[in-house]
Amino acid sequence: MTTLRIAEIFGPTIQGEGALIGQPTIFVRAGGCDYRCSWCDSMHAVDSSFRHSWPAMEPAAIMARIEDLSGGQPLTVSISGGNPAIQDFGPLIAMGRARGYGFALETQGSIARDWFADLDMLVLSPKPPSSNEVPDIAAFEACLAARGRGEVSLKIVIFDDADYAWARDFADRHPDLPLYLQPGNPEVDPEVPVMAQDVADRLLWLVGRVNADRWFRPRLLPQLHVMLWGNMRGV
Ligand code: SF4
């Protein structure tokens, strides 16, 4: 069976972002990404120089670790990365679903996979201009088309006015999707503490921005895990 390069499996913890914020979750972080966002806080799961720390695991071994961490309780499993869409998570999702686990997956929307249809939650997180990446609109649309019975939501991190303007334009093209905006975290060094007040201040700026525009569609959230743990890994 195909193996998957996995950077981390950890939990139970809480989901810190988006539509499932606060939900008890086991995280599976895939190794490898087709982007190099300027502010990526997960380079240990992106940069191939870390590849030695991404063991190739069979889905059954990943599932065993999930069951061990969750004590056999079918929590939500959140697959993140990196970009998990560069690998085939279909067999793991099928295995977990047969055991009662629900699966969420976050991707920037650059690669569509047919197994997106088996997810309970597909979080599409296109990257704004400050990332220095340029989303492929056709690929993003293909990801949307691959959706199945589960929910799909749009999550965009905002660092500045240019990101905000871009997010408005992008979201307007997808009026049917639940929309979550989060201020970005400019501190990417896992050794440097992040002050919860700094996270709150960036969220206050974003609240002021949407209120000034009377744009009441998005839900505004902090990155809760950053507020609680900064850039610490494995929580
Ligand atoms: Fe990092 Fe996500 Fe950008 Fe990949 S898409 S480089 S994981 S922020």
C-alpha cells in the first residue's frame, strides 16, 4: 500500500482555526508543500531539508497512532501540512471513517483530489498577496468541484490592507462558502514567544477594518492555538 510522508501526528488538542475552532482534534501533519509562503509557520513540514524527519508511514500505522492518541474515541482528525493534497490520503480517510472518525483537511486549493469527496470538512485556504504566492484559480475551482457530502469553508489569513482587499475580491467570487478571516502571525520562529495581546491587537485591527466597510459576511477569529501556545509544535 502507498505510504505517506508524515511530519507530525499529535493530540488530542483543540482545533485553533476556522469552522471547527475549539473542537477536540487529532492532527496529522503531512510533509511537503508546493508553496513557499513568506510567512509560513510550518516550514518543518514544508522544506525538503526536514524530509529526514517525515517518516514514510502506511495508512494502518497512522490509524493506529490516531487510535492510540484518541484512546479509541472517534474524534475529529484534521489533516494539515504542508499541503496534504500532494499525497494520497484517500485510504487513511476510508479506514478512519469505517471506524467512526470524522476527517477535516486544510489545503491552499492548488491540487484537487477525488478523495476530497469523502471528507467531513474541506477547508480551502487560498493565500493572499503577502504570501508571495499566486493562487491558481482553475485549480481552486477544481478543488471546489471535488467536494462531496461534507462541508466546505473558505479561510483566509490577513496581514495587511492589500491582503484584506484581495480577500474581499476572492470571497465575492464564492458567495456560497462560509468565510473565516484570521489575522496572520508574522512570528515564524518556534523559539520566539508570541504574546497573546499581539494576536488580540491584530484581530482588533481586522474587526475595525470590516466594521468600517460594513462587511458583515466573514466570521473573524484569532488563531487560537497561537494565542495559547505561540509557535510551539505538537500542541
Ligand atoms: Fe506553509 Fe501552508 Fe504556505 Fe505550504 S501553503 S508554505 S504549509 S503556509
